[in-house]
Amino acid sequence: MRALRGVDLEVGEGETLAIVGESGCGKSTLARLLVGLEKPDRGVIETSESIIPMVFQDSLGSLHPRRRVEQILVEPILIREGRWRFTPADRGRAEAIAAKVGITAELLGRFPHELSGGQRQRVNIGRALALDSKILVLDEPVSALDVSIQAQILNLLKELQATQGLSLIFISHDLSVVRFIAQRVAVLYLGRVVESGPAREVLTKAQHPYTETLLQSDPDATDGPPVRVVQGEPPSPLEVLPGCSFAGRCPLVQPICRTEYPAATVRGDRQFSCHVRAQADGTEN
Amino acid sequence: MKNLIVDHLSIRFGAANPVRDVCFQLDAGRSLGVVGESGSGKSLTALALMGLLPDQARVSGELSWGGRSLQAMSERERRAVRGREIAMIFQDPMTCLNPSFTVGYQIDEVLKLRLGIRSRVERRKRGLEILSDVGIPAPETRWDAYPHQLSGGMSQRVAIAQALASEPELLIADEPTTALDVTVQMQILELLFSLKKKRGMSLLFVTHDLSVAGRLCDEILVMYAGQSLELASANAILKFPQHPYTQALLAARPHLGGGASERLKTIPGSVPRANEQIRGCVFAARCEKKFDRCEREAPVFSSASQFNRCFLSKNERGSL
Ligand SMILES: Nc1ncnc2c1ncn2[C@@H]1O[C@H](COP(=O)(O)OP(=O)(O)O)[C@@H](O)[C@H]1O
Ligand SMILES: [Mg+2]
């Protein structure tokens, strides 16, 4: 099984690239590849960083239940230095990291289960930044949080980005959140990037019918009910079909879509893979 | 057709009081979105209406359905209402579906026991119609399938079909699509609301997402810390929110159409615990518009305050 095919992505310094798509589209596989939890069969990942840290959706599951917040925050430092003991000097480091991510001093002695979801996610972000990485991968970091807490974490990420020049790879299914946090977007469908470009443009003038579908499915999209809700569900990534992977659900489908995967149409800093839209665009290549 | 009235509903578990004062009315054939962050008491309110709260729960207040008090009913009457007149679906479709029985069997049971349809042939015909109504393609091929053989979206459709099979007058849907993919989510919600219209039933739709409720419901009830804070038409809630909590909730959410503005508004502090005694307004501690009175005295939620539990509501303002 191939979870990802021909994925080309680039994220600049201090930039946020959002990867958008539904479950099973390969978002999480991509995240795991980026941080080295999995190895690609083919292709390369190039970065100036030796370690790319990652923050997960499940804020509790990724924290050691019997370690205190201060210990968790400096875990990566201890691992790098190959030691186990938490020293008084580490406490100072933990405090500095905590201050960066808005964790107050009285929380440093607590255990993960004594924290709220928002506080736990701050701890996860703090730990990820312990080694001063310049790039961070976040897999649905705010999806499990209530709206008011979501806003705090999103603000924090933006702030960190501005003050530390961080690059973020932000994986999400929530387009409104993406619109707020990202400069660039790549839309993934069944392991392929079907459209990418500046967030501002992709999320207002989508080219790929799948991106349009996502936009119409977003409750913020319009005041009234959507013009057209796509039918069917994403097929299993195990089924390898010739042609465009969205053909089975696409309202614009043409015979060619079922036989040939569309080449990417490149227009400035935007890119999309759709036979029908490429023809309409008149620049098929 | 029956109206649903919830008046001063309170639910206690020992010292905890997770539902403190919930009031609303849902008129026959209308849809009401019950919106609030997690822990605000939405599910408990829904379960109270179904009579499915755990035994330790102490319930006070009035729940009235078609002019009859739900609490005054005998267990037998209650079960009859639950089976025939009010149905409920949950976030996890497996709450309603039995994994050991086929899709067809579960629908068939409802048609046999609840509607009393004797003929098996007739039941199968009706059952297939319902499955096709909820958007299950080629329902004959799914009739003998087990729930685990279906995708999450398909299972939720079957759960909806099962709930609708008894032809309820009121459907309660508690976060029915939260676990599903975005494109599937909208499909199912559109389906739910179109079925509501077609069948003329009432819909109580529980969600944490104000935008979803705003897009689909007639009215919205905003809940916080176990209280109803604001009730108004969906349009009014989204465009002219009155309660400071509703306003804060709307401002905290990024918008697709909005620019990538520098910061989102956040709500400082955290939700009060269920066992906390609160003398004044439940939101006062976090409210940016609070003044002395808010922490001393509890604002009321009634037609006099225009269903806005706030001393700043138009009519309350006169009494300042
Ligand atoms: N059986 C119970 N005993 C004690 N507390 C409970 C029980 N069930 C629910 N609660 C509490 O009630 C609160 C509200 O729950 P719920 O109605 O599920 O909220 P919502 O659906 O809005 O997320 C929760 O904080 C929960 O801790
Ligand atoms: Mg709930």
C-alpha cells in the first residue's frame, strides 16, 4: 500500500504550511515521515534541522503520566545529553520554556492529568521547542479543544512564530483555523497533493473540485445551505484506481478523469491537478 | 404535534450540579440548536428528556411534552414516549446499534415492536425505504450487513434510520457527526435537516459548533456551566449576539472569510467546576463587561430578560 504518492512540498523560514484533508488522506503519514518516525520508500526530505519535533492532537497521550510538567518540558534536553537525572539547572531551563509557552510557575510541579486540555497542549508545544528547533510539525493540535481554548493555542503559535521565526507544518481538517494560521496550503486527497498555493487564494478561489467541496462543507462557508454537497465517502486508500482519485465523487467528472491522473497545472505560486479545470484554464501542460 | 418545554431544569450528582438552570421551548416542527463547550451540560439535558439519566441523578424542574409532564409519567408511559414519540441519536452510532445484529434486523425490530407492523414482507419493504431515505445506496445489499462492516458515516445513517423507523415527533441528535470527516459531516447534517422538514418532526440538535448550528437551525440555545444563557433565532445569535459569552464565543473562532488577523479574542480563566457554588452570574468571573451586581446577584433567564441571562439585557437595564 502506498499512503503517499508524488508529494512535493516546501516550507520557508518563518512560514506556516497547512496540510488539509480528511482522515485517511495521508496527512498523518506525511507528518510521521517529516519527523523521521517513518522512512519514505522513495524521495527525500531536506531540512537545516537535525530533529523536527512534533505535537499531536491527543495532548494527554503524548505526555508521560508520572512525570511532572518541569521534567516533561526538558525531556528532549536530557535525551540529547544522555542523562536521566533532573538537576536544579534543569529547573531553570524548564522555567524559561514554560514562560515562552504561557505555563505559569505553579503548574511546573503538576502531573499531566492535573492540567486542562489547553495547558497540556502548551506543555506539548513547550517540550517540542526545548531544543530551539526552527521547525515544528503539528498534527491537528487544536481539534480536540473547545473554541475558547483553541483561540489561546492558535494565538500562542502565531506569537511564537513571530518572536522565534519558527516554521510550522500545520495539519488540520478545519479550514477556518487554517485560514487564520497559514500562509500556504496543500490539499491532500488519498495521498496526493491535489492543490496548493497561498492560503488566501486557495481558500477563496479554489481550483480543484475537492478543495471546493471542502470549502462548501465548512460551516462558515456561506450563510445558507451549500449549493451542492458532494456525495459518497472517500474510497479506501488501499484501492488503487487509475485516473484521478477524486473522480468517483467529482461533480465535474469527464471520461479522461477515470483513466489518467492529471498532471499538475502550475500558475505562479499555485498548483492543481485536475483535467477539467486545466482545460478551462487553457494552460494544460 | 407537540411542543417541548424545559423549565428550570437542574441535575445534581451529590454535591455536583452540572445542570443548574436550563430553560427553553421547542415548538412542534422547529429545530433548536443547543450549543456550548464541553461540560456545559448539553448531553445531560438531552438524556434527561429521554429519561435515560443514571439512577443517582437528582432532577428538578419541569419537562413538559405536549402539555404532559415527563416526570409525572409512569416508567411504562415514559418508555412508550421514548420508543414512539421521542428518539435520540448519539455521537457514536454504536450507542444505538447492537453489533451482534444485522442492519435489517435492528430496523425490523423497531417496525415490529414500536409500530406493530405484523407482516414481515411489509416491514422489509418499509425498512428498505427508510434506509434509502437516509442515503444508503443499494439498501438491499446492506440489509444483512453487520454494523462493523460499514463506515462511520454509513453506521450513523443506519442509526438515523433506526431512530426514524418509529416515526418520532421529536428527534434529539447529540453531536451526531463530530466523529466523522468534514465532507461526510455536512452530508449527514443536510440529510438530517431535510428529513426533519419532510417528516414535519421537531429536532433538538446538540453541538459544540456555533457555526454549524447557525447554518442549519431555526433557533439556538447557548449553554454555559449548566445554564441556558441566551436563546434567539439562529440569525440573531450569529449576527446580533446579546450575551457577552455568546459574543466572546463568536470572536474566539477564526472565520473563513475573515483575514488572517493578528490575534483571536480569547476568554480568560476557565469554566467553573460543577461542584462550585456560584452566587452571581456563572460567567461573571470571565466576563469583560461585568460590574458589581454580576457577582452578587444571579440574572434571570425569562421572557422579561428577552431570554438573555444578563443584567445588560435591554429590559434588565431599566432596573439598574
Ligand atoms: N454520572 C455523573 N456523575 C457526576 N457528574 C457527571 C455525571 N455525568 C456527567 N457529569 C458531569 O456533568 C458535566 C456536564 O456533562 P455533559 O452534559 O456531558 O456536558 P456536554 O454534553 O455539554 O459536554 C460534566 O462536567 C460531567 O463531569
Ligand atoms: Mg456531550
